[in-house]
Amino acid sequence: MKTLKLRDRSVTTELPAFIMGIVNATPDSFFDASRGGVKEALRLIEEGAEILDIGGESTRPGSEYVNADEEIRRVIPVIEGVRRLSDIPISVDTRKFEVMKAAFEAGADILNDISALEDDDRLAPFCAEAKIPVILMHKRGNPGTMQKNTVYENIFDEVNEYLESRVQFALEAGIAADKIWLDPGIGFGKDVQGNFQLIRRCGELCNGKYPVLMALSRKTCIGEVTARNVAERLSGTLSANLLSVQRGASMIRVHDVKEALDSMKILSAVDFERF
């Protein structure tokens, strides 16, 4: 059984990994079917999402950052709409203090920060005081430039060292160890071989001390291996997610909740002694 500790409650899953459904409140996310608002969020809940991840700033390769006011304008109505109908845990995909503060006040529970608390020095103390779980992700550069620098001497060691340093930063800021999750940042400044090395060894990050989220859904590395476009990458995504959970991931971030749920049920049935 996997457990996610929120500010004032804990949630568990009987599945091999939590299923986080993606709601992109943006006009430019790379998979247009994930764009939407409250209606899309409620559809994912109905399909079996255990957590929602709501984002108002696309971080696809080549994208540009948006300002906090615009991000708040996109995200807060979705959180408020979901909260009127559901108490599902809500993660906010942001790297800005103003956005997270507004989201928290609207009912959000989790910070999913692609900058691992680097981009805004107000985030860490805020999350510590509010007892908000944080997801710390590795990236290199920013979305506009990150795919221009994908060469590593040893990608696992470098990603692992970075995440260890950000965990230490979070702990020193007062964030509890049981509120820290890791994300190796698939597609954020990595080539296809590096991405698959990280999938293969995801459970080894930080010596397995912290749970790992894998965000693989329909990403470029899956398309490069399968020669499929974004709309045709579902089967590749399901395979990659299954392998990542078998290798130690505790949460999968997905566009296709219903299919992810089925795959996790099959994994649990086949490998019931482990999961």
C-alpha cells in the first residue's frame, strides 16, 4: 500500500502506484487533449484518478514561461470548481510562490515544482509552514533551451546528486522528510537514452529513501522509440509506466487515467505478492 501525506490527512492507494491525472489549464500544452478545466478534471476523477495535477504554465520543450497573474487566472477557477464537488488531492504544477499561495488558499494540497524549489526562494518556507508535500524535479536549463544540452558524463549520478542536494535544501527549510517526492524529469534536458536509463533506475534515486513520481505520458522519448506521434503514444506510455512502477515508482502522472488504471490493476493481479 502506498501512502501520500497531505497537510491534514493521509491518502492511500491499493494500486501498485498512485495515478495522477493531468489537467492542463493552458492553450499550448504538447498534448491538446489534456487541455481543459473543471470538466476535464471531473472526467479524470470519474475515470479513476486518485490525484489531479493542475498546471497553468506549459513546460514542453520550446515553451515560454508565463507571469504569475496569468497562471493564477488559469489555475484557480479549476481548483475552486473541483473543490465544490470533490475532496480529491490536488497538485499544482508551478514554480512560483504567488501561484502556490493562491492555489493553497483555493484548496490545493501539493506543490509539483519543476525547479525543485530553486526558482522562487519563498516557496520552501511557505511549504514548510503550510505542511504541503513537494515534488522535486530535475531539469537542466529552462523549457526554451533544455533540449540543446542533453549530454551527461553519467546521467543517473548527475540527476541523483542534484536531487539529493534539493532534498537537503528542502529538509533544511523545514519540509518534513515524509512530505518529499522525487521526479527525475523525463524529457527535461535529456536525450532518449538518458531518459530510459532514468526509467530503469528510478527506484534507486536518493537510495530509495523518498517516493518517486514518473511523468512519462506521451513524451518525446516514447515517440522516438515507437515512431509514433503524440496522439498515438498511448500503448508506449502504458508500457513505460508499467516498467517504471516495477522499477520502483510510486506515482505515475498520466493523461489517460482509465487505461493507466487498468494497467495498474493487471500489474497488481500478476505481481500481487509484491504490490
